Amino acid sequence: MIHDVMPGTEELLGKGQTTAYVGIDPTADSLHVGHLVSVMMMKHFQMAGHKPIFIIGGATGMIGDPSCKSQERNLLDEETIRKNMDGIKVQLSSFIDFHSTDPNAAIMLNNYDWMKNFTFLDFIRDIGKHITVNYMMSKDSVKKRLSGETSSGMSFTEFTYQLVQGYDFLYLRKNHDCLLQMGGSDQWGNITTGGELIRRIEGLDAYGLTWPLMTKSDGKKFGKTESGNIWLDPKRTSPYKFYQFWLNTGDEDAEKYIKIFTLLSPEAIDALVAEHRQAPHLRQLQKTLAKEITCLIHGEAAYGSALEASQILFGNSTSETLHKIDEDTFLSVFEGVPQFEIAMADLEKGIPLVEFLAEKTAIMPSKGEARRAIKAHSISINKEKVGEETMASSRSLINGKYIVAQSGKKSYFLIIVN
């Protein structure tokens, strides 16, 4: 989990409780899995007896960090930032201790609170004069933006970002005895600028530590799917989809992710990796990764529901399971299967099964094919085997509007009743 470390950091952490901070930009009202490296780092940090500070970038979120970005992003207004902060606080509190009386209980601060009354003239006089333009231009995040072929340049707003973030570190060093700033490897330039400000203005020590940016083994961006980010908010990404994201991880990535995104011991992880290499087809590594992180983020009950839902397509689930899961999970499970629509009025009268399969829907290409499939006992409605005498009716509905038909073991169809 470690990419770069300033000299003396390891010795500092070995002496006793240390306070460290990470920044989170409030660009949405939920964290996504791309934030989890920093959260897991802080989780380990707190478990080791150190004190975490989470800085919500209410001020820096109004500017935009140029690091690893090819263009300037949209800026946020204060009302949106406050709303996003509230959502992030709730999520972090579920696995970081903010509320105990322990000396290393975490705290959360908003950098807008100390930046909002800072006038431009005060800032360039008291802070800007200590860092040269040459120093700021030497940062990779600045050089890449200015030299990139597709770059349209960099605004003054973005150029000053490293000074604003550097001031956060200075403020926390003076007011919260925070000696360490942590972040992704793209933050190294911003972190070292903060350390330089502290040394030049206060003459105090400051330290930095970064972790590698997460990538997938195929080079694609971690945490992104065709439908977008994998969010921690269950309303944005259902626990079932969250569980499936980790379950579908490739072998190489699973070996890396289980070390970063779970709290399993190194010994347990080594044993799992060895077991997986002996029988990769069992996907024990992915199953454990998905279980551990789903329980950590959503709780054991949500993991149990996600596991049960996973069995609908790939296991021996029952009609009871279909009726029990919530509508969002239900639709997630059957996302991508062929769908048909029929009228509620037709269903209320009852539709003979052969007609239902071959005419009201196109599950079977003909009535003859439908009869043969029924006689072969290969047709199920809502996970229950049916015969030719069966009538599809409104009593079959799941969540008041769906029917699941199955032909054979793997061919599923979703019928939506309007």
C-alpha cells in the first residue's frame, strides 16, 4: 500500500501516536471504491493507535486539483459541497471511529472553514511569498498539464491549488499537531509543497506518505464499469452489484486487492492465495474478497442478501428467494436478460402457458417448441417447474409487476407487466 515515503516517517510512526490527514474532495454525496484505498489506509492507521483527520475539501473542491487530469473540472458551489459532505460523513462513520473518547478517535474538518475568511491579498502576502514559481513549476502535475499535446493549458486557479492544499497542511500542523499527510501517488507534489511551507514558515518537521494509484491488470481504470462508478451508497450501487464487482475481479487483481481492501492478516491472505493457485476455478480468492469488503461497507445482512441473490442465476435458489429480494436487487440480477412486456388485463384473465411462451412473449419460437419444452420439464416460472395445464396469471407476479421465466438451466427471461 506504500508508494513514496519522506525520510523519517517510519521512525516517526514507531515513536507513538501520530496524527495524519487525508483529503477528500466532496464532488458527490457518496464515496466510491476509488476512495477506498485512502479509507483503508486510515483504518489501518487508526487500528495501529494513530489519529486520523479527514479533510473535506470544501475550499479546494471549489478550485479543482490538476493532478492526473487533462482538463479543468467543473467547480462546485458551497450549498452542493455542504450536501455532499453530509453524505460522506455518514459513510466514513460506519468503519472509522469518530465518536469514542479514545485519544486517537478520528475527526473530520472542512478546509472551507479556515479558508473562507482568507482574503486574496492576505494569502499571497502571508503564504504565496514563501514558495517560488520555479518550485511550483517543477511539480509533475503542473509540467504534465503544460506540456501535454491535448492540454489547453492551466488556469491560474488550478496553478495555485498546490499552495491552497499546502496551507491545509500548515494549518493542521499548527492547530492539530498533524505531522503527516497521506494521499495517492499523484498527490506527492501537493504534499511536499505543504511540508515545504511548514518548514519555511514555522521551522517545524512535516512528513508525507503516498500509496500507488489503483489500476486493473488490463490497464483500465479501477472502480469504473460501463455504467459508471461503483459507489458505497446502496441507493447508487446496490449491495448486490457491489458484491458482483469484487466477485468478478480477475485472478491477478484479486491477489492485489485482497491485501488492500480487507483487514485479513498477512498469514490468512498468503494461505488464501496459495489455495487459489491450487484450484483457481473455485474462485475462493474472489469469493473471500467480495465477502470481506461487502461486510465491511454494507454489513453482514446485506452480504447475505447479495449472496442469496447471486444464487438466483447460478445456484439452486427458490421462488421464495425471488419474492424476498428488493426490487433494485431483483432488477440488478436480471439486468441484460431478454425482456418482454404484456398487459395486466391479459394476465388477470389468465394466459395458457403455451400461449404465454410462444405468442404473448417470444420465449419459445412456436407453440410446438413450447409444448416440447414443457413436456421435457425444462420450463420454470418464478423458479418453479410448470406443466402444460399451468396458467400465467397475476398471482405469479413478483413485486407486483414481474414474472421470471426460465428455459433449461441458464436461459432466463424477464416479463414486465404493465
